[in-house]
Amino acid sequence: MGNIDKYDYELQEHREDLKFGVTLNFKSMMGRLSRLEEETREVTEEYPKSELKKIWLGCMAGIFLFALISYSYIIFVTLPIIFFYVLALRNLFKTWKHFGYKSGYLWKITIPTLVVAVAVAVGLQLLIMG
């Protein structure tokens, strides 16, 4: 009777950790955050922190990319998109806190990364556009 769990596919499905890749789609990021929050049963030091870091990386890459192509009048199009990435980042902070991780670590990596990403993007713009 102890092996009945291996035949109960519904129980096996709930035991598996959600694994995501890095994405630049902010709508997908928001969906992944809500899925992690709803479906994660067991919180450890590594999981779901590793998945949250992948979402964070996608947010930073998206902000960098759209900061890079924000030049002159194009900024009116890219600024709202950057806003959505910042919104996803805010939800990431909420989910991070929901799982009981210390938000100080996330702030320590986010602020310098944002500063460097925007600085590099502006520097590349000046280098390319002249």
C-alpha cells in the first residue's frame, strides 16, 4: 500500500517544482510569479529563489534592452514598456517577500544593476548614434 503514491499522477504533479527559463515577456513574468505563489507548496533556501532570480534577470534584461533603444522620439513608445517591466519587478519583490526571503538582498542587487544597465545603455546609444 506504500507504493500507491507513484500511481497517483495528480499527487506526483503537485510534488514537482515549477521550472522556468529566462524570458523577456513581461506578461509571462507576471503569470510565472502568480503561479509560483499559488502552486509552491514547499519553500527551501534554493527553491523558489532560483526561479525568482530567473524572472529578475528577465526584468533587468528587458529594462536594459528598452533603455538601449530609447532614443529621441522612440522614448514615447519604450517608456510605457519599461514601466511594465518595473511593475513586474515590483510584483517580484512582493513574491520574494511572500516566500519569506529577505528583501535586502534583492535591493542590493537590483539598484546597482539598474544603474549599470541604464548607464551602459545610454553609453552605447551615444557611441552608436554619435
